[in-house]
Amino acid sequence: MQAPTHILTGILLLVIFQAIFPTAQLWLQVVVVLPLCFASHFIIDASAIITFHPPKAEWKDWFWVTYHLLIYIGSVVILVFFLVDYWWVIIVANLPDIVDWIILRAIFKKEPVLHKGADKLRNFLFRRTPNWNHKRWTVIIEFAIIGVLLLSVLLLINFT
Ligand SMILES: [Zn+2]
């Protein structure tokens, strides 16, 4: 799925932990929440089969470009609000993308490594799920997920 989904999932995992264990020290938060954030990336990417996700960038398709522009702007806005307080969960929740798409593919021109795990998990968990990666309307699903995550994060931050 898209960066805002990963970012907000990482933040949500931390704020849920903080809501349940308000007196937990930082080291305990890191030990428990960090692996969850890392694992969340694979589960979310595996379930991305039900959202708009063409395997290759389609720069000539206005819909693809507009959608990704919105996603990037949304990511920046979310980072502006949350990066200072939640930087480590944000980094870890996005680490597989940072490693595979930025370090390996963009810088070293190599094949992704970690996303092979996400692909295997997808084949295992969602074998019978229809592949909607090319269906444009499924951006609604991604926006709905982002909306629910954002609302949950804001509610937990403000009422705990
Ligand atoms: Zn990913």
C-alpha cells in the first residue's frame, strides 16, 4: 500500500501501546512496538492486492500521476505533523520501502529483497482474493483505510 498507510499504522501501533501501558518506559515501547511496526509493513503490503497498485509506474496515465501526487502531498502533510514525535515508528514502518525502493532500486539499481517476503505472504494469505491492483476505483479503499487510521490516531492522542 501507500506511504501514508504505513506511516499511520506505525503511529497507531505506538499510540495504542501507550494508551494500554501509559507508564511504559521508552526501551519497553521500542522492544514491543518496533517489531510490530516492521511486521505491519508486510501484512499491509500483502493486503495491497485489493487496492490500486499497478506493478510499474505509469507516468503517461493521468489517473496514476494524480493519485500518486495526492499520496505524496498527503505523506508530506502527515510527516509535518507527526515526524518529530513519532519518527522512529515512522522509519521502521516504512523500512522495507526505504531499503528496497530507495537504497536497492534507486541507488544501487538492484532487485528488491524484502518485498519478496511480502509477495510470499500475499500468495499465502490472499490466494483466493481478487487482484484489484489495476482497478482505479479501489483508491477509495486506500483513502478509506488512511481516513480510519488518521481518525484512530487523532482520537487516541487527544483522549489518552
Ligand atoms: Zn512496501
